[in-house]
Amino acid sequence: MGFGSPLHWLILIAVIVLLFGSGRVSTMMGDVAKGIKSFKKGLAEEDEPTPPRRLTDERTIDSAPRATEAPAERGAAPETDRH
């Protein structure tokens, strides 16, 4: 009695039906079938190229320093942890 024997599969299916009930098993199998159909449909559809997206709001760059920065901090390099 190996893993592929028909008697093994019959016992396994009987245990699953007893644990979950026939209604729940049939619902799960229907959901699996819907998922497979949806997957195949997604593979069959051709991907149409999408146009490049553009920003809708225009942003301006302010060249003046912010008031919270001190003049010495602007030119200093950021400190990094050196381990």
C-alpha cells in the first residue's frame, strides 16, 4: 500500500468528507475552479500598454533656505555611523 494506491485515496477522501462535511468540500472545490478560470482568463488577456503617468500638480523648487536651518548646517556633510 503505497501513497498512490486507490484504497489510500478512498480512505483519505472519506476522512476529509467526515471532517469538513460534503457541503463545505463542494464549496471549496467550486472556489478552486473559479480561481483557475480567473487565472486562465488573466493569462489569455493581452496586456495593453499603459500611457506614462504624469503628475497633476506642479511643484516649484524654493531656492531660499528654510528658516529652521542654521547657516552652518547647510554646508556640513551629514554624519554617518562608521562601524
